[in-house]
Amino acid sequence: MSSNATEVSNSGQLTQFLVYGGITGITLQTSTISVICVSLRLADPKRHRRYWIVASLMLAYNAGSIVLVISFAGLSVFGQSTCLMGYFLANGATHFSLFFFDCFILYKACALAGNNNYIVAASILFLVNRLCWGIADIVVSSCIWGNGACNYNQNVVTGWGYQTADLICDAFSSLVSIGFSSIGWDLGSLASLLLSENEV
């Protein structure tokens, strides 16, 4: 390899490291601040009971994000003996975080729909589907030690499966929110509900 090619390769690695480091830092900072703010507000005894549900989902999501960012950053420094443990930590945190995000948006959809039985039943079904895909991905995907690094090996089927499950949850919650706000729902009540549930 020529010296010019080596310089280009090193420059690309440095750029990748800086971009990844910046995104990691922002995610870690945002999630940590969110955990602190939500925890402080939970200490207020005047908070409505529903706030505890939303806050618990937000805490779980952000805690998972913190573990995810730290563990994925650590994959680059894990040794051969800790590679598999690092993978389980990183992949488990990924599914934990995304699952609780799906719980959060579907809970909001159910609240906007006035806890309509069909909406609640569909939300539970979508969450069970997401949970199953997450467990399957943790089992069949893997991390392989090679070329002096810990390399993530995503299973194609479960990768598509859990991402599709996330998209279904997102699309469903969006459609429910738009649908119930456009069929004559009192916008004043809708705004009040959104504000009370999102007071974080």
C-alpha cells in the first residue's frame, strides 16, 4: 500500500472516530440529563399517577440508551475473552431501549384513543411481536473475534424482523394519534392530555 493510500485510510478512520465519538457523546449527555430531570420530577408528590407510567417508560428507555452507547463504544476495546459478553450487553441494551421506546409511543396512542379496547389489544400484540423479535435476535445474532477486533454479526432475518416491528409500532401510534385527533376530538382536551403526559 502506498503512503498516499495509507494517509487516506488513516484520515477516514479519524473522521469516522470523530463523528462516532460526537454522536456517542451527544446521546450519552441527552440520556443522562433526561434520567436526572425525570427522576427529580418523580420526587414531586403532586404528580399525577399517569406521570409515573410515562416517567418509568422514559427512565427505562434512557437507561437502556446509556448502557447501549457505553457498551457499543466498548466493543472497540473489548478483548477476545470479553467479546461475547460485550456483544450481549450491547445487543441486549439495544433491544431493551427500543422496546421501551415502543412501549412509550404505544402508551401515548392508547391514551389519545381513550384506552379504546381495540387499540389497547393491538398495542399489546405489537409489543409482544417486538419482544419476540428482540429475544430471537439476541439468540441468533453474534459477535465474532477476528482481525484483532470484536465484530458484530447481525442475523439478516431477525435484523429485518425487529426493525419492521419497530416501524409497525411507530406507524400504528402515528396513525392512531392522527386519526383520533381528526374525528372530532375536542382539541382542547387533546392538547391538555398531551401536555400532562409530556410534562418532563
